Amino acid sequence: MRTPTLNDILAENLAQKMADKGHTQASLAKLSGVGQTTISLYLNPSRRQPSKSGKVPSAKFSEVESLADALGVPAWSLLIPETAYAGKQHPEGEPQSRRTSQTDNLADQLDKLLPEPSLDDDAKGRQRRRPK
């Protein structure tokens, strides 16, 4: 069994969220500002043609965010495979991914390894050197 691509995951989740909210491609296009043809291609990734270099096009994050906003869901919920859910509930009601604890652990490890930044923002948002 092949591992689903991000395009496959987006297609599956987008179709499910659209069905849950009762949207057609046309209604979601009007609400999100993303073209109906683009939504159709996101829902049918096999129709997306590779470029001359062989690279398969993928969704633009700005369009995924617009679609998620129109559907009233977090953008990440369109990009995480359903099989990654551990059945836990996210504080806002969305399922939490198993990857969350792994990501948190990695972030903690990076915080320990990386030096503190040497710049601070002042009250007006300007960056200034931190005194040593």
C-alpha cells in the first residue's frame, strides 16, 4: 500500500469537510475566494498534471487557509491524515494528532540547543540589542 501524498490527504479531508458543512464546489468557491476549478483539482489530485520537470503541483497554503476559514475549521485539519488521529479531542473540539506530542518534544529539545536570540522588540515593535 502506498503512502498517501499531501495532495491525497487534502483531497480526502476537503471532501469530508465540504460534505459535513453541506458545501458544493461552487458554494465553497464563492465563500472562500478560491476558484471552483482549483477546488476541483484539489479534490481530484490525479487530474493535476506534473510540470515538465516531473514535479506534481501541490496546494498553495494561502488557498488552504482560505478554504479552511470558509469551512470554519483549522487549516491543519485539512492536511493531517485521518489515520494520524489518536482519538483525542483538541481543546477547540477537533481531534488531536498523535504527532502533537512528538512535535512538542522536538520543540523542547530545540529550545535547549538553540541560544537565546540577541534581539528584543521594544514597546514600539522595533528590534534592539539585548544587553549582555
